[in-house]
Amino acid sequence: MTASVEQQGVIVKALAGFYYVAVEDEILECRARGKFRKTGECPLVGDRVVVLREGEKGTVQQILPRKNAFLRPAVANIDVLVILASRAIPVTEPFLIDRMTVLALRQGVTPVICVNKTDLASPEPLAKLYGPAGFPVVCTSAETGEGISELWELLAGKTVAFTGNSGVGKSAILHRLCPELSLQIGEVSQKLGRGRHTTRHVERFSLGEGTYVVDTPGFASLELELAEPVPKQDLAELFPEFRPYLGQCRFLDCTHRREPDCGVLAALAAGEIPAARHQSYLRLYEAAEQYKPWEK
Ligand SMILES: Nc1nc2c(ncn2[C@@H]2O[C@H](COP(=O)(O)OP(=O)(O)OP(=O)(O)O)[C@@H](O)[C@H]2O)c(=O)[nH]1
Ligand SMILES: [Mg+2]
Ligand SMILES: [Zn+2]
């Protein structure tokens, strides 16, 4: 009979019901304890966990307190969320970026906007939208290597997750950051302009010097509709370029949609806030209003 021991580690990969946990110098294949199913708790890549080890296998016993947690992409305890976008195929809808920045900021995670495929299309429209809004923006090409060292500087020493629609180049950029990694990089269907969901699981890679990057599967727009929205009253604060105007509304409970003497609407009219960003705000506000958790 093998003796069982409790150890602490970090989940580095989740795949087909197994969790791969880095304990000391090795990776232990684990199942989750049955009680997680009952409590609705879900172990995530990046979670610090207690495992019960029995020989070569283990069981995830307990999830240690989290700094933050995301369901899509399914990661925990990150410092930076790199939102990868592209203006070539597939074209990223700015709303996707806006939604991810809101989710990141809400949990105290720094969003970095990375506009990839600069060899195929100018990143400028997106850079102009997000730079002035107060986000770090970096323009890259996994093809030519443009912007990779700039991106590296934003990530060094941090735990980072990559997200973005399928085919924008998350795995390709990660491969550029660390060519030794063996990653599957997909093809983009020319006809559909969509990626093919090449990456199918969440996995954390160590790039050395205390830098960790999590590659995640790209999402489809449909999944956004199912996700739990941010409460409507919290939204305006999560648009950084709205903040200077939030104290300037006539009504304390102004929702910045159509009220008279609204500081945000005045800034919008003056061109200080881009129309696209305000439209995303309205769309997220509406989604929050219509969300009925009991219907999910
Ligand atoms: N021309 C060009 N092609 C790129 C660039 N980045 C990625 N690609 C190509 O785009 C396709 C998709 O890249 P992936 O890295 O697999 O995309 P992904 O975001 O990981 O996609 P999923 O894993 O499906 O979410 C591949 O054929 C890449 O070679 C780039 O900067 N320029
Ligand atoms: Mg991928
Ligand atoms: Zn207002």
C-alpha cells in the first residue's frame, strides 16, 4: 500500500476532468474531490491547491484563497489579462475587448490590449480607441516579431492570461515569446474569417524569471451572451475614460444613458469619449438589466 501525503501546489493545466498540479519539481495528475461538484466550486488553472498524493496520482482536496477568478477564460490568480485582438481575419469586434476590460478591471487585474497581425492590417483604429482610454496598448505581429519585446516588458515577472477570439494569434504570440514551447497553432478559415478553436484547454507555461503565461481557448461570441454580466451600477467606473466626468452629472443616480445634464453624455458630445465605447457601455448596461440568473 502506498502512503498518502498532503502537498501544496499550483494547477497548471486542466484537461478532460484531470488537473495537472505543479508540486515541488514535478507535475502530478489529479482528480478533483467529489465535494467540489456539490459545492459548485470549480478548480481553475492558476489555483493554489492542497492535494492528497497517493503514489503517482493525487486528488485536489482544497482550493486556497484566490486573488481573482475568471470563468472565461477559466483562470485564477492572474496579474495581467492580455486581450488579444486583430483587425485582419478574424476581425475582433471592439465590444469583445470592452467586455473583457470591464471584467478584468472589476477584479483588479490590469488589462493589456494587444493588437496582433500588424503585418496584415494597420492596428491604428484600435490603438487610437484604447490608448487614450488609459489602457496599455501594444501592437504586434507573430509573423514579423514586431512588438514582441515591448509586450515582453509588460509581462515580465507577472502571471498573465491570454484571451481573445479564436484565431487572433494567442498561441502564435506565446510561441514568439518562448519558441521552446510546443504549442498548437491553428489555421484561420479564409471563408468564415474565424479561427478553428485550435487550443482546447487552459494551460500555464513558465517563461522563466517568474513570468507565467496562460494560453486559453478562444471564445465564440455566443458564449458572451451566457456569461454573468457586471452589475449595471458598477459599469461606468470600469470605463476609465468616463471617470473624470462621473461627478459632473445633475443626478446622483445618473445612468449616463439619456439623462439631462449628464457629464458623460456631455463628454461624448464633445468627442472626449469615443462613441464606440459609450455604445459598449449601453450594451453592457442593457445586458445587466435583462440578465435573469434563474433562466440560465
Ligand atoms: N500574418 C499573421 N498571421 C498570424 C499572426 N498571428 C497569428 N497568425 C496566424 O493566425 C492563425 C491562428 O493563430 P493561433 O495562434 O492558433 O490563434 P489562437 O488565438 O491561439 O486561436 P485559438 O487557439 O483557436 O483560440 C495561425 O495560422 C497563425 O499562424 C500574425 O501576427 N500575422
Ligand atoms: Mg490557441
Ligand atoms: Zn451621467
